[in-house]
Amino acid sequence: MAEGILKQILDYSNRSNPYPLYEELRKTPVFHDGTGPYVISTYHDIQSLLHDPRLSSDAHNLTATAGDPLAGGEGGGGGEEAALPPSFLKLDPPEHDRLRRMTNRPFGPPHSPHRIEGMRDDLHGIVSGLIDNLGDPGRIDLVDQFAYPFPVTMICRLLGVPREDEPRFHSWADTIAAGLDPDPDADPAERLRVTHDARMELGMYLAGLIEERRKNPQDDMLSELAAGHGQDDTMSTMELLSTSALLLIAGHETTVNLITNGMLTLLRHPDVLADLRENPELVVPLVEELLRFEPPVQLLPQRTPLVDIEVRGVTIPKGSSMWLVLASGNRDPDRFENPDRFDPYRKDIQHLGLGSGIHSCFGAPLARLEAQLALSELARRLDNPGLVEDPPPYRQNAVLRGPRHLEITCDGIRP
Amino acid sequence: MPDGSLDRLKREGRIVVVGASLAGLRAAETLRDKGFEGTLTMIGDEPYEPYDRPPLSKQVLLGKATADHTALPRRREIDAEWRLGVPASGLDMATRRVKLADGDEVPYDRLMIATGVRARPWPNEAEGELDGVFVLRTRDDGVGLARHLDAGPRRVLVIGAGFTGSEIASACRERGLEVTVAERGDAPLVGALGGVIGAVAAEMHRENGVDLRTGVMVTRLEGDTTGRVRAAHFSDGTTLECDVVVVSLGAQRNTEWLAGSGLGAGPRGIACDAGCRAFDVRGIVTDDVFVAGDVARSPHPLFGYQFLSLEHWGNAVAQAETAAHNMLSESSDRRPHIWVPAFWSSQFGVNIKSVGVPSMGTEIMITQGSRAERRFTGVYGYQGRVIGAVTFDNCRWLQFYEQQIEATAPFPPPFPTVDRRSDGQRPIPADFPDPSVPTHGPTITLSGYSPADRRMTFTPAGH
Ligand SMILES: Cc1cc2nc3c(=O)[nH]c(=O)nc-3n(C[C@H](O)[C@H](O)[C@H](O)COP(=O)(O)OP(=O)(O)OC[C@H]3O[C@@H](n4cnc5c(N)ncnc54)[C@H](O)[C@@H]3O)c2cc1C
């Protein structure tokens, strides 16, 4: 019965609501159909495995990949390595720790405790501007007109990437993100090639920028990363390239879904939307509940055990590919009461939406702030908003899941 | 058989909490959460509403928070009668009354004791009263010490290099103050974490400019004519000029007020069962007196039923919640407090965390990272099983090791881990000054996640 369930999850026709399939999946908490990945779907198992030092994120340790629709793409080692070395997302400590620490220096505490809070006014300005320019309130595509441009503008500003270049790296980012999508119909070799080329071009583009910043440092993260801090604390140029590529792409492809999923969910729950309009501070727990209810990253395909490990009595052989289905863990009734209910008032919300352990989302503070500002402002300013189409059309990607368009109407835009 | 008395207790009973701090507050909140509608009285000898202590040796000394702004966040309304600024002075278990120092008496149906510990004072009373000599336990201590540090003393002497002493030294250095640490043992933190980790801590002190003196005792504090401290004399014959001294020699349990009450309370704390019910002096468990937090001493099945007293923030919270739950439950619904000890500290920019009972460990193995980089995980072994773990700037792995402890997993861990370095290939003696060796017996393992589905599995000895 569970046969073929992975295929169904990947099947585009189930994109708008994969949750019943996850429920099915949880009946076999360690799911394996002979050749493919070992799929882990319950909250506590995922949570434990994310803290398990016997699990590697480094694709070099992957051996048994037969039948894994994600092997070889961005998820695997091959395609990426030839273009750029793996980013810290796909490294184990100590390399992971070293790179993440250095990346954090210009980004967060203890060295840069005010960076994100300091962007609040900027963020607010961009949100206001985008809402001001939504145009005809009868025809708004929230993705193209708001949810996409907002985080992209922000990540460009943070890194110091010229916003005008967006059309160029937009397509590279799209291609690279698509490489993470286990589209069963795509030709893996072709996907590998396209992803590789996109990473190559993005790398070359970033190399030019970094070169420029070395000569002319600005107050942005690229400049600070390029400058380094002392002998031990400098990234090689290749490390710098893959780190900035990671930030640029992650800054592109995730928050857009968080915001869009958020607005979609709010429009499906008008009472919550109304409450948010009255009580803007509700947005803080609301975004946490969103990260549980509709996480932008549905699953982590990048883990492999260094040794045979046992999970719920099932032995997962060393080198196997493992998928941790965060979105399923988030709806696990053994962890959350009424997991399928969107309830921003729930008391106990420790979701997996931003991962956990050493690879937990690096950009989390920024993503949270972006989503909070975006949703509270949309709630405040859109007069009587409504969905044109439910469900909306989704993007192809099953891993980075979200609507491709979100058409809404409203009676007007408030000042 | 439920006879309705529990319902009556919930509806109109009287619950008294003595000790209005972390454990007391969390217990009170839990009681209300569980539907207790009766009268709740909170008795505390300090004049303040419940506040948080860990910041006192961290943010407060750094000037990042003030001691009077560390009030504990409230989880909910508790609608209590507060008797603050007056100590409880006695207990009459027969008539179920708590006596207060002001002569009042407060009757109860259920009593919760959470009086915690206090700092062990400098043994020579007159020296301890010199201006500039501090302990650090209370908000008032924090205010006084922070003020003296603000004044820019020429040298601070910290006596005792346990967690609190080390944190104080770290804060002083961060403020650019000259600081000497005197420790009787061979290294900082040896008592809690052993000599192998103590050596790392010692390096941390020295690299951060602390004048660390180990294997030495302070024998006398000397004041000037105005009653201000001016120097300390050491057992090696040396003298140190200093104008602030922080005595950080551990804690004493606040149990004196229970003398003669018939409760099993003494210098080592108040003994209770795993359900937080206090023992009386005959070793018989009471049904209406519960204990939680630093003052409690309870048997832990996972650690050979040893009575553990823990001075850990997380323990106070978890034990208070369990005690409150049990206070309002039929005996069959009671839960054991089988919290796995966990502790954190932050000093010299390093985040230190431990789980389990490292001090029971005889061996340690560095399973991840490296001591030289001060980013590592050390696992403690005791008779072939994992008994504790410590991380320096590596805490995201700790949950795994906690599960290893709960499962009484074999030591040394037989599997490879990410970030295993060459110095972590085999265990070495953990090097505790005085290994306390509990008897070998049957084992208990823990499983399950939420308090409600936590399970113990009993394995007879010899298996
Ligand atoms: C400076 C400092 C730093 C710390 N840092 C950490 C840390 O980093 N990590 C960690 O895990 N733990 C830390 N701790 C320990 C943690 O604060 C304690 O474990 C926790 O406060 C215990 O709570 P409690 O309610 O049991 O006891 P307490 O907080 O001590 O509360 C007991 C209360 O009862 C009062 N009382 C005593 N006798 C009577 C009486 N007869 N009548 C009425 N009231 C009475 C006391 O005055 C006190 O207010 C630290 C403690 C200190 C002092």
C-alpha cells in the first residue's frame, strides 16, 4: 500500500496538498521500498536524527544511491563539485563549523548582533513600496508582485549584490533550485548538466563581484566576508564563492514560499487574518505556526549514516541516502495536538520548519523578520482580500514547495 | 479509589508554597494550569517577586542587565496571596501549618517546599563582613557586586573556580578588570567535570588574562582601618592586594527552618521520593509535603537510585512541574521526576553544557571536535556505559548524547561520528579528584518523549 508513495509525493498533481500522503508515510516511520532512500517522517525520529553525530551531510559518504531520485543533483555531490566546492550546507564539522562561523561573523551575534534588527527600517520601506505599487487591486499576483521581489531585494542588499543584475542570477537560482527537485520525469544527466552550468555561471558572476569588493569594500556581507579576519579566519576564494552562492539562493527560494504560503493560509482562515489586522503582535507566533503548518522546505534529502544505524528497529546501512521529511514531522499527531489545524494560538510550538541541529537554517532571523513584516503589513493594508483560485498553481519543486502564482483581489489598498 | 477528596482539594483546597523563586513560581503556575482553583499562598523571605539567578553572574556583572530587571517571565496568572519578605520559620506537620517569622501561621492541605540553597559564606564571619567581600546568590548580592565592579577596583579576587566563580572571573576580564582566581583543586571546574576538562578551563582562564592560582587556599582576608578589604593571604605564604573579593565556595541548603518538624530535612537537602513527596525523619514518605528545586534530594533510577541534589535551573523547573502535577493527582496518575540532569554555563565567550552526571564518570573520550580549539564533545564513561557528556561550543549534538545516557549505551561509543579527531580515538581517565563510586546494580533505562509517556525499563543485574 505504501508502495509508490514516494512517487506520489513527487508527483506534481499532489503538490497542492501533500499532507495526506505524509500521513500515510508516517504509518511506516522508516520507509524504504527496496532501492530508494530511507524516508523518515515522524517528529521525534527526525528531531533525534538531526542531532545524531553518526549522520553525515557530506555527499562523499553516500554510497548506496540507486533509486534515489535526488542523487546527483544539488542533493548529491557530483554536479556541484565540478563547478564550486560544496557549501557548508553539505559539509560536516570541522569544515562546516569553520565556514558557518565565519559567515556568521558579519551576520549575527556575537560579532554583529544588530545586523538584522538594523535592517528593520529597510525591510519596512521595501514592503511599503511594494504594496504601494501593487496596482489594480482587482488583479494582484502576490508572488510576482510581492513575495518574490521582497526577499530578493533584501538578500541583494544584505550581500551587496546589485539589484539590477537580478534578471541574470534569477534564472541561475531557478535552475539550481530546480536541481533539488526530484522530478521523476526529468532526465538526471541533463539536470546535472544544466545545474552544473548554472552554478558555474553564478560562481563566475560572484567572483567578479567579490574581486570588486576586495578593491572597494562597502558595508555589506560580501565585502566583510572577502576581507576575512586574520590568518585562520579567512575563506579561500572558492569557499567564498560557494558560501555566497548558498546565501543568494537560499535568500531567494525559501522566504518567497514562506510569505506566499502564509498569505494563502491567512486567506483560508479569515478569522485569523482579521485578528492579525487588529493585533499585529500576533504575527510572531503566527509565523512560527506557519513554519510548522506549511514549511517552505518540505524535506532534507542530504543525510547519510557513517555506520549502520538502527531507527525504530530498522537497520539503515552505512552510506544509504536518507530523507528527513520535515513537513511530515510537523504534522505528527504524536507531537502536536490537532496537527492539521492551523492554530497560531497554540502554546507549544517547536517545529522542524527551520531544521534543527548544526545545519538549522542559517538565515532564520532574517526569514522570520521578513515574513513577520510582510504578513502584518499585507493584513493591515489590503482591504477585504480574497483568493481568486484555490488551490493556486504550485511550482514544480516538491522540496522547496510553494505556489507559483497567488492571484488575489481586494477592494482597495489602505494607506 | 477516588473518593472525591481530590476534586474538593482542586476546588477549594489550600496550597502553600514556601520559597518564592524559580521552582516555587513554576509549581504555582502548573497548579493553576492543572485546574487548581483553591487558595494559593506564596511565602518568600526575599522582598522581591520571583527573579532569575543565572543572569546574576553573567549579563548583570557585564552591565548588560541590571539585577532588578531579572524578574522571571510569567507563564500565566497565578492569582496567589503573596507573603514576601518574611521567612517561614517552622512547620507543624500534625496540624498542617507553616509558621512565619512574624508570628503568623498559614494552614495548608498540601505544602510545596522550594527554599533552594544559599551561598556558603566565608568561614570567618568578621572577615566576611568586610566591605568589598561578596557572595553571589541573590539579587541584592548582584546589585552590590555590580556596583563595586563599576567603581573600577584595581584587583578582584575570586575564591573558588566552580561554575559561578569562573563566570565571575570571565565577566571581570570582559570588563577589563584585573582578576585573580584562587582554587584549592588542581584546575577550575574539576569537581564537576574532572581534570581533563579542568585543564581546558585553566587554559581558558589564563589565555584571557586571569591570574589563576590552583592548589592553593585563601587563609585570611585583611581589611584596612575603615573596614574595607585590602588583601588576601594564601596558604603558600603569599599575599595579594585586592579591593573586591567574591567568595564562591558552593552552597548550603535552606533547611534549618524545618529543624524539629519531623521532616527528613538536613544539610544535604530534603529527601523525597521520585514523585517529589518528602520523606519524614523515619524514612516514610509523606502524602502532603512536596519538594522541588535546589533544596530537593531525590533518587534517580537511571543512576542506580542515587539520591541526587542538583543545583540546576532546568531541574528546578521540571521538578516543580512534576511536583505540582503529583500534588493534584491520584496515586496511580503520579509521575516520577526522572529528569536527566543538564546544566549550562557561559564563560570566556564559550558556551558550556553538560548532561547526565559527568562526575560519576571514571573515563572520558573526546568524540567530536578538539580540546585545542575549545570546540568539542566529551563523553563520560562509568563501568562500560555512557553516564554523562559535556560540550564546549558544540551543544547542538548534546541531545544525542542525552539519549545515549538514557539508553545506558555502551562506553566507549563503538561507532564513528562526524568530526572525530585523532585525539578522540580512545578514552582516557577523566581525572576526578575523588571518584565517588556508586554500587553496581540492576539498570534502568529511560525512553519516551513527553513527561506523560516517559517509560522506565528495568533490567536485572547480570544482563
Ligand atoms: C549566580 C548564579 C548563576 C547560576 N547559573 C546557572 C546556570 O548557568 N545554569 C543553571 O542550570 N543553573 C544556574 N544557577 C542555578 C539556578 O539558579 C538554580 O538551580 C535555581 O535558582 C534553583 O531554583 P530554586 O527555586 O530551587 O531555588 P532558589 O532560586 O534558590 O529559590 C529559593 C528561594 O527560597 C527562599 N527561601 C529560603 N529559605 C526560605 C524560608 N525559610 N522561607 C521563605 N523563603 C525562603 C530563598 O530566599 C529563595 O528566594 C545559577 C545560580 C546562581 C546563584
